[in-house]
Amino acid sequence: MKGQNKLFIAIIIALILGVVMGGVVHTKYPESAPEFSKNIKLLGTIFIRLVQMIIAPLVFTTLVVGIAKMSDLKMIGRVGTKAMLWFITASLVSLFIGLAFVNWLEPGLVMQLEKPAVDAAGDVVATSQGLSLEQFVNHVIPKSLFEAFATNEVLQIVVFSIMFGVALANMGEEYTKPIVRALDICAHAILKMVGYIMWFAPFGVLGAIAAVVATNGFDIFKVYAIYLRDFFFALGVLWLILCIVGYLILGNRLFELLRRIKEPLLIAFSTTSSEAVFPKLVEELERFGCNNRIVSFILPLGYSFNLDGSMMYMTFAAIFIAQIYGIDMSLGQQVIMLLVLMLTSKGIAGVPRASLVIIVATCTMFGIPPEGIALILPIDHFCDMGRSMTNVLGNALATSAVSKWEGQLDNHGGDL
């Protein structure tokens, strides 16, 4: 059996064990649930931190090398334009789907819940206060590369890497060859580390799932059944549209792509972190046949600008909160909300619980009680599973599509 399949099976087993362990603790030993969750969650924390450790250097090295090797600056502009057109279109479609389905299914009118306490959303509300134009600029433009590395500010690293890569591409291949070669070696060394780290993924999955089930039990699914059902139904429609577009571009190779990214999809679903699978996704897309320069250029941009699952969730959750409080929003107001979300979401890529922060800021802007975020906090973890997995699919399709349009998609489907 291939190592890839072994890891996939190990993750599935870890998922099942996590649910069983969490369920046993919650039902048989409820007094021990908080301590159990706190301790076993450390497995997930270790895995996430191991991955976060290599995110910044991997983004920097792969993006710089990818751009520097594109000595043709026209190609950089052409690839970047195609990528941004995909990102903007996909974001608008995702936001619209969330808007359409929450208005059609009206989950907020079905669920009769008491008005939440202000304190329940206090931390998220406090975080959202920084969403201003000044904060947007500060979040995009780094004042120090080292500070961006230290805080894992992916968007700032992307900005510096693009400028540095373009500068190297303009200086001539003979002059810059040593530094590009060195960064290329670093990138491959980091990718080698990915293989070691990924074997800790089953433990991370076990810890994350067991902690959630032990704390909340199975009742969490009953209480929010309608909300989760409607959200995942809308998410399924988004998946269908993404796959149809992917099939129109890639043809039958779409199914090969889905097979190759099954592990990143499952890890993103289990750990609620699309960031955690970035290194593995780079590796699998290159094995699928995508040009490594395009992967190095498009994927980091996608992690900042192409979060399809998160986009859909924002409109869905914001209108849901409005429905809970009986606030009627006109079509015009909802379209304006969609455009506001389209812009504000681009400024806080990489911020923890970014989707919730944006939802709070948007609710405040449109007169919706921001405290309503407390209603969805208990199940945000489960919604985050779906949107994280969708983010991974969207970025994989975007990278593969641009590679195909550039005539840089190999059919070998083999090794790096």
C-alpha cells in the first residue's frame, strides 16, 4: 500500500476514534470533560504549530523562486491577471450563493432562540474594532519582513515576495542564479519536512475531534441541526458549481485532481485549518502536473484572495443573524453587504477567526446586533470544517485552471 493511502486510512481511523473517545468522556465522565478536552487538544495544537512553523519560509521561498524563474515579466502579469479574475469571480459567486440560499431556506426564522448575552461575543466584537482602512493598509503592507515572518502574516509575506521576485527577474538570470538556486533548495528541503510533519496529522485530527465532542457532546448537532443542514446544503451547491467549472476546464483530469487532494481536503475538514495543508497542497498540485512556478505564484495569492468557503459563510451567517432578530433587509442592502464583504475580507487574510471578525464588523455597519455572533459561536467549529475544506478545493482548482490556460499542465501525474 502506498504511503499516501496509509496516511489517508490513518486519518479516517483517527476521526472515528476521536468521536468515540469524546462521546465516551462526555456521556460517562462529564466532570472530566473540560480537563480531558484541554489535554487532548494539545495533539491538535502540536500539529498546527508544526505546520505553521514552515508556512512563512515556504511561501517566501516558493513565491520568490516562482517569480524569479519567470524571467518574462509579461508572463508574470498575464498569470497574475488570470488568477485575480478567477479569484474575484469565484468570491462573488460564493458570496451570492450564501446570500441566495439563506434567503430561500430562512434558517433564522425557523430557529427560536433567546437573545444572546453580549459577553458571549465580547472577544470577537473587540477584535473587529480594528477593521478600518488604516488597519487594512497595515495588514497588507509590511513594515518589516521579519515581523511578518514572526507573526505569520501571509499577505505581507506575499507582497514582499512578489516585489523581491520581480526585482530578481529584472536583474538577469546569470546574476541572480546563485540566490534563486539557494532559495529553490530551501523550498525543496521544507517540502521534505512536510512529509515528516504529515505523519503527525492523524494525532492532530484525533485531538481536535475528541476535544470538541467531549466538550459539546452530540446535542450540539441537534440544537443547530437546521442551521448546519442549510449551510452544508448551500456549500454542496458551491462544490457542484466549482466541480462543473473545473470539469469544463480540466476535463476528466478533474477526478485525478480530486483523488490527489483527498488528504489535504480531509485534514482541512478535520482540523478546520486550510493553512495546515498548504505545504501538502503545493506538493500534490506539482505531482498532478501543475507547473511549479505557477503553483508557487498562484497558491500563496489564493490563500489571501480566494477563500470560497469563507466567502459563502459570511453572507449566510450575517443574514441568518438578521433573521434571528427579525430584521428585514432590502435586496439593495443585501447587495451592498455582499460588496462590502467582498472588499473587507481581503484585508484580514490569516487573522484567526477571520470570518467571524468580518461578520461582526458587517453586522455593525448594517444595524444588525453584533452580539448575534454568539448564536453561531458554538457551531462555528463545524461550519469551519466545511468552509476550510472548500477553501482548499477552490485554490486547487484555481491553480490547476491557470496552469491549463498557460499550457503548463503536464499529463504525467507523477512525482515532483
